[in-house]
Amino acid sequence: MIQTMRTNVMKIQTPEGITFPLLLASPIVRCFALLFDQVCVTIAVLILLFGLTFIQSVSGDLYGAILTIAYFVLSIGYPILTEWLWRGQTLGKRIFKLRVMDVQGLRLQFSQIAIRNLLRFVDSLPLFYVVGGITSTISRHYQRLGDLAANTIVVRIPKTIVPDVGQVMAGKFNSFRDYPHLAARLRQRISAQEATIAFEALMRRDDLEPDARITLFNEIADHLKTAVEFPVDAVEGLTAEQYVRNAVDVLFSTRKA
């Protein structure tokens, strides 16, 4: 279930009754991120052309064709590649603290990234992203045409406030701490937003029905396991909720520094 308010906040409610607020990125800040990315693409094209200057003396037509193809490949390939590798972020989005997400809060798929970026040419019509700008302004979730087709949104990443994990650990033993290299890898691969969601689920666990509680922590634990696989000795006998508790402990223990 998704709820929206005029305060630029989208609320995603899971079947288990947990509500997660997401700050939607306005068209203005998205424009700044786009301009930064365009500068990056332009610099990359200029570097490529500088390396191919000798071709211009051989054939001006060939040089022009390479220029056109290079710009097309870089302008489309750059956002697709970076958004896939950096989980919904380009350089511009990183600078302005933005991220592309599935509109239901699900894991972003490669097909969604490809669709939203291939439709950039439509959004950019007739010039300077007029179509995309108008669409994102009037859209309920600030979505341009590419977002509507791919079922994605762009959200702002708020400054993370490190929670007090002592509230969920209470002196409990954490087997994950015996594997600091894997704990560090988990911190690298799990975003601050994902870690916060896991923490909030732990804090609200007593408000859930037993079946919903088990389902929710199974899903969160499965997601964490896709990032890092701890040895059998570290996870043997742990329930999904205990797994999430241990993961949250190591995720936030170093984020305090």
C-alpha cells in the first residue's frame, strides 16, 4: 500500500504493517543532478575525441559518425551502468543525495533501469527535457515518463542519524563480530537506508502479529544474506530475527565513527 502527501513524502506500507516514509526528490534537485551527469558525459566524449583526433584528418565523415555514436553510447550507457552498479545512483545523484527506487520499495531491477534511461530521449523533447520536466512537475510522485514506464521513483537520501543499537542488543552475543572482514563487507554493500529499515523493523517487532513478524524478518534476513554470506558457525541456530539483530549491530557499530 502506498500513500502520498503534499509534503513530498511517500509512505510505503508493507503487508506486515510496517510503514516506511520516503522523501521524494523534487524536479529542481533532479535537474541539478542531471546537469552534473551531462557534464560528466561531455567530458568523457571530449577525452575520447582528443584521443581520436587523427581520424579527423583522414575522414571528417568518419569522425562525425564516431562522435555521434560515442555520445549516444555514453549518454545512455553511463546512467544505466552507474545506476545498476551503485543501486540507483549516478555521480550526479550521489552528489545531490538522490537514489532511484522501485515505486513499491522493491529491489530495483535492471530492466527498470534500462527502460527509464532509454526513454530519456522522449523526456528530453523538444529541448532541455521539456516533456520530462512538465511530466515530473504534474505527476503525483514527481515521475517523468521514463519513471512512469519503469515504475520507478527518485528519492532523497536524508542524513542518517545513527540509532542506539544497544536497544536491540542488550548485551547479547553477536557471532558476526568474530568475522570483521565479512562485517566490513556487509557495511560496504548495505546502504544506510537499508540498515535503518532493518533497525526500525527490530524496534517495532513487538507491534506485529506473530506470523507477520516471522515473514518480515525472513524477508529482511534473506536480503542481507544476498550481500554477504557468513560461515555456518556464525549463523547456526540463529532465527531470522536474530540474524537481522546481529547484522544491524555490525552495520551501525562502525557507522558511529
